[in-house]
Amino acid sequence: MQQFLPESLRILVQQLGKLPGVGERTAMRYAVSLLRGGPRRFEELGRALHGVATEVSHCPSCGFWADSGHCPLCEDKQRPETRLCVVRDSPDVLALEKFRAHPWRYHILQGLLSPLSGVGPDQIRLASLFERVRLHSVTEVILALDATVEGDATALYLRDQFRAQFPTVKLTRTAMGLPAGASVEYLDASTLENALVHRTEFE
Ligand SMILES: [Zn+2]
């Protein structure tokens, strides 16, 4: 159907169709809805897209999304600096923040080790993790990583590094109840909370 469309509209439908879960039909529905909203709707959406593209960066401490400087999670003085929860990516934080009974700060690795894809320790935020542990006398590091080959490889690497560099820091890991292959980001809240409450020391 796209061959009948003006080029700019065709490009918009193609771009919308690249979003997860959006097929060609849904992309077309979104485009029609925007067109019906008139120029103002496009301006608002354009401003929103431009704002995110130019203003959202990463918190220099934990790596979560932030406007500039530190994120609200790191500014929250209620959270002890001595307990860090290590996750793969920012959406994992959103999943873990659904329950607030367990205060900690986060450290986002922005990836996982993957020898097969050539992702080594220097490609993810490991150096800054070790620096934070050193600077803030961290006492517990909780690994809330995906139950995947990459998540396991990262956890094992961290275990070896902590044994060698920080033998007194308690290293814990979400309970093994995480289903194999599960991403933290997509786990339901009760499974995730259960895995965190029953986290075990990682030896
Ligand atoms: Zn932060």
C-alpha cells in the first residue's frame, strides 16, 4: 500500500514500523492519527524527539538516564552508597524500582560480557564500578543480571575480580529462581522481588 503514499509519509510509516511491536498496519494507523492532529501534533512530537536526542545522557555515577549531571536515584540521600545493585541496562532499574522496600543504589553496566560478540571488560562500565566500590566503602554488591550466557559470564568475571580486589565485600546474586534465559527488564514484579529477597551469597 505504501507505493501510493507521498514520500515523506512513506518515510514516517517506515520509521514508525521500526519500533518494537509495531507492524506496517499499526505504523500506518499512527501516521494517520498524527496527520489528523495537524501541524501542531507534529511540532509537539518533533520537539519531544529532539529533546530526548539532545538532552538525555547518562548519569556519570550509576549510568542511568539523566538530563545532565547526576540522576535522581544518585541524588536520593535515603539510598545507602554502601550497597550497589548491578544491572545490565537502564530498563532493568525501572523493573527493580517497582518495589521500594530494599534500598540500594544502582550501577548500570550498559552491556554484558560476551566473548563471542567481542564484548570484553573494557567495553562495559566495569572500571567505574570498581572505582565506586573503592571510593564509597561499599559493603554489598548485588548482581541482578539476566539469566543468560552473557549474564553468567559477567557474574563469574565479577566474582573473580571481587575475590582478588575486594575480598571483604559481600557479593550476592538474585536467587537462582530466575527462569533460564530471562531478562531482568521483562520479569514480572513478584518473580523479581522473590529473586531479590532470596538473594544468595555468590561464592
Ligand atoms: Zn545515577
